[in-house]
Amino acid sequence: MPERSAPKRRDWSWRSQAFRGLVYQIVAVLAIGYGIWYLTQNTLANMAARGIQSGFGFLTGAAGFDIGETVIPYDALDPYWMAFLVGILNTLRVAIVGIVLATLLGTALGIGRYAHNAIVRGLCYAYVEFFRNVPVLLQLLMWYLIMTDVLPPLYEAISIGGLFLLSNNGFVFPVPVWGMGQLLSLIGAVVGIFVAVFYRRWAKHQFELTGRVRSLVLVPVAIVIAAALLGWIAGGAPTAWSTPAVDGFQVVGGATATPEFMAVLLGLVLYTSAFIAEIVRAGIASVSHGQVEAAASIGLSKTQAMRLVILPQALRVIIPPMTSQYLNLTKNSSLAVAIGYPDVVSIANTALNQTGRAVECIAIIMAVYLTTSLSTSAFMNWYNRRAAIKER
Amino acid sequence: MSSVFEPIKPRTAPIKTEGLIPWIRTNLFGGWSSTAVTLVLMALAVYLVPRLLDWAVFKAVFAANADACQAARGIGACWGVIVEKFRLIIFGRYPYEDQWRPEIATALLVALLIVSCIRRFWKPWLAVLWIVVVPLFFLLMGGGWFGLEPVSTDQWGGLPLTIMLATFGIVLAYPIAIVVALGRRSNLPAIRSLCIVYIELIRGVPLISVLFMASFLFPLFMPVGKTPDVLLRVLVGITLFSAAYLAEVVRGGLQAIPKGQVEAAQSLGLSYWQTQRKIVLPQALAMVVPGIMNSFIAIFKDTSLVTIVSLYELTGAMSLALNSDAEWRPFKIEGYLFIAFIYFIFCFAMSRYSLWIEHQLGRSRTR
């Protein structure tokens, strides 16, 4: 008896699920394509009607405006792309400093929710509830007002030991005079980090082989510090610091954080750390109590239990929402435009008003943030994969 | 051999573990470090609290008197600025004599929101109520009928605008979010990629760039000669923005539905849309109510950004009220504290509700 051939599955009728799916997709793509085409046509027509020029050619023209604070040398005659670069660097500066500080503060507050002392618990709770329920823009505006209005003028600046000056001109702090010693010290530290990483690998390998525990934190840290010190001594152990001093209406020496930078940083850090505190609290709460008891029963000390048992498990819960908080902080740094900190949005806004190239300027803003967001989440995903449960 | 029964001496009663004093002992003075922290914090409170009270209450000026405020500057707060500028802060540039209209409209909208939050009222007639109240809100605010003076949207402001933007930003985003979330989990590659691109694109950029787009680019997108109203543009921007975030919330709910539910529906012969409508969505959407609430809180706070594209909601109205008046401008910090308090009340209440509803919805599962 001849085998029956398999029925032909290609069914070009509305009854076939595959066919319907294909039709839906074609319709969706056509509709979106038509929408984009329609909007583009309108935009081109509008630009022609209003005499707006387009294209990214303006980026090489002179910007013609000054920027209050810059990381790289910049003046008004430099081209627009330089101005944008200054803005991007300013955004990154406030975002990176903010992320580090918010993580430290937020973690401390999150752990504080589990303190033995009831006052500490209460204060941490009150902090979290207050700072996360008030819009971050309002907090930025308030900090800026405090920085410029409430703080005393420079000639009455609040001085902390003559080293730090706080006034409505900003926060001035001492910095070491950059020289050969500092450079060698930096090189030493970088070399030290490499050595420390290799040491950790070796120590872990030894642990797997022999079971002997070697310090994975203290010794690497000591290696980095020793290497940096060696570099510093090799450079002649310079001890010169540039300390701030008030000279008439300006500060001589030291490094200044402007009121705008301080306000953005404070606002972002205080706001974001409230969210991070909640994330850390939830992460610790997610580790079941049995784990702590089990750690104690096999003879781990309290710090060992925290480091080896609780934190690695809490991190799995903490990392994904922490990533989105880092991204939120970076995106919220765009609010700096409201108080005149020259971040990328503020520069783009100025450029937009000067050149009228709305499409290009907004595209630049979006591209900058998309790149940062996607690369941050790529990095955090990589870190998350390292921390995630290794299931066999 | 006579043995006399001798009872063992009773043990001393254990230290009391309940009540106020034991609580204080364990929670404030449990160990050296805890005691030290308590003492330091108490010393700090003794130093700070009287000064704070002095500034905020005892030496503060409550009357709308600029000279008295000026005299108390640096010593006491000037709450008089709020008395003086109350209506400007709360209602923005809305015409003074017509301010009963935003009052009633906002009261209606808030009442509707509260009713919608109560589980007992999750019935079909609630939808009808929305269909009635929402047009009424716009008719009252906009005017131009029944002898009401027309008020153009650029004059709307203050708290009514904040509440309105947040409410409609979420309500309009909700259906979009459901469609996009379903699309992201669809088997059709083209539709799935379109939804992913939309969600990731919006979530990767700050709200302010979307608002810039709404205020600078939307006019360019329209046919030549037509410029949509600024409020409408901003509302569309906020809706598109919150839809991407809501879509991820809804997707979380969809992912939590066990696959067996869908397979059971398929084996009963339900179509894709029937499965989603009758089986998946009712369970998923009930599960994500707390998440939606959190998005609502986020959007409520984010509406403060529209002041950057010159719509005067609560934050903008406050700045507008005080910047234009040199006499009261020095007391901006009190104004900021006042609106921070308003935001706090709203957001805190909503976050409590979110916790409560989470508990309510979780009851069926924790039994």
C-alpha cells in the first residue's frame, strides 16, 4: 500500500494562521511606512514653507556662545560639534559622579532600614518617603535656589578648616598640583589593578585546588595602594596642594564645583538614592532567613555570612532594577537645562534656538541618550549574567 | 524514712519583652553602638528641632504682609507668600473670576479617580461615568458654551493642569500599552520588532526630549498651515512616553500568566483575540494594578517637566507667580516647600493605595 503523501500545508486562505499572520505583518509595516512617509513629506513641506534649512552641516560652523563650565578647552569661536562634545562630557560627568554617590548613599540607607536602632530605621524610612515623592525637577530648583540665594556671598564664605569654601559661587576644594609624582602614581595604580586582578585569579585557582582561603579583597586593595605609593615616591613624593584662597571677588587656587553642578548633583543623588535604598532593602528582604541560619550553622561569622551568602543572592534581585535607576539618573540629568547647567540638552537647546534646526538638535539629544542607555544596559546585562544563578 | 516534699524554688520571671520600656531597651539602647547612635541623634535633635520650629512656626509670618516678611528674613519663614499668591500658584494664569470652573472640573476628575480606585466600583457603569465626566471637564475648563467665557488652553495652569496631564497621560496610554505589550510577545516577527523598537526607543530617551519633540517637531509633522494646540501636543508626547513604560508593566503581567492557561484556551477552540480578551488580559491586568499605580505616580511627578516647554502647571505656576513680583520674589523657598508638600501628599497617598491594592489582589494567592 503506497504511503499517503503528507498534506500540503501551504494554504493560501484566510483560514491559515500563517497566511493571516503574514497579512497582518504586511499591513502593519505598510501602515507604519506610510505614516513615516506622510510625516516626512509634511516636515519637508513645512521646512520649505518656513525657509528652514536642514542638514548637519551647521556642526562645523562657529557656535558663537560661551559655556560656563567645560571639561575640555572651549571658546565661543569653536564649532558647534565642540560645543556638543562639551555638553556630552558635562552630562557624563554629572551622571558618573551621581551614580557613584547615589549608590553609596542608597545602599547605606537601604541597609539602615534594617538597623537595630529604631531612630535610624525611622530616619531612613522618612528620607526615602520624602525624597521619592517630590518631583526631581522641583528638588533641583530648590537646591539651586539654596545654592545661589541662601548660601553667603564669597567674602563671607563658609570655610571648613580653610581647605573647603562654600559660597554662592560654588564649592571650592583643594586639589594636588599635577606633576610627575601624580602621573607616576596614577600609572602605578593602573599597573596595580592589573596585578591585583591576576592575583585574584591565582588566589581563586589556589582555593579550588587546595581549599586554602586567601583574602580576595584586602590583598588586592593593598597591592593597588602599594603600587600607587611606589609611583608617587618614584616621582619624588610631591606634597604640593593647591588650596583655595579668597582674593577680592574671586577664588585663587583649588578646584571649583559651580552652584549649577552642585545643585544638579545634589538633586539627582538625593532623589535616586531614595529609590536605590528601596531596591537594596527589597534585595536583602528577598534572601530567606534560612540562608542566614544555614550560614551560621556551618560556622561562618556574621561578616562572612553577609559577604559570601546574603549579598551574592541579594545582588541577583538588586542588579536589574538598579540598572534602570542608573539609566533614570542619567536621563534625569537632562533636567539640568532648567537651572542652566550646560549639559547636552541645554547646549542643544541653545543651538536649536540659534540655528532653528529642530530636527537635527533633537536627533542629537536622542542619539546621545540612546547610546548611553543602550551601552549602560549592555554592561549591566553582562554583569547581571555573571551574578545570575548558574543552573546546571 | 520520711521524705518531705520540697518544691524547687520558682525561677525568676523572665525580663518583660512586651510593652514600651522593653521596646525602648531593645530598639534604642540595644548594645553599645546603638546607644551611642541614639545619644548622638538625640543631641542633634535637641540642637536642630527648636531652631527648625522657630523658623517654621514661632518666628514665621503667616499674614500676607511683605514688609513683615522682609523684616523676618533669615529668622522666620514667610508663609504669607502662600496666602498672597495661593490662587496664582494653584490655578496659574486661569482668569481670576472664572476660577470656580477649574475648581469644579478638578474636583469632579479627582472624585472620578478615587471612585475608579475602589474595587467595589469596578463595574461597567464606571466606563459610562468616565465618558460623562471627561467631556464635562474639558467643557468646564475650555468654556465657550452655556454663556461660559472661552478660555484658551495656554491659560490653563496650576494643579488642575498637573492632575489633568497625569490622568489623561495614563488613561490614553493604557490601550496603546496593552496593544504594544501584546505585540511584543507576538509570534509575528515584524510586529514584534516594531513594538520592541518603539518601547526601547522611548525608554532610552529622557521625557524632556520627547517634550521638545512635541513642542518643536509636532508642528512640522502636521500639514502645512496647521499647528495643533500646545496642550494637545504635550499631552500626545506624555501619552506616547508613558505608553512605552506601561507596556513593560503590562508585559510583566502577561509573562506571569502560566502557559497552561493559553493552551487550555486553545484546546477549547478560542481564537487568539478571544484567548487574550477572555483568559489572559483579565488575569494579567488585575495583577499589574500596583505597577500601573507606580507609573501613574511617576507621570504625576514628571508633569512638572512641562514647565520647560512653557505650560504653567504647578511648578511653573509657582515660578510664574513669584518671578513676576519683585516684592515676593525673595520668598521663593517657602513657595517651593508648599508645592513640594502638595506633590508629597498626592504621591504618598497614591503609593499607600498601591501597597493596599497589592495586598488586596494578593489575598487570593497567599491563602
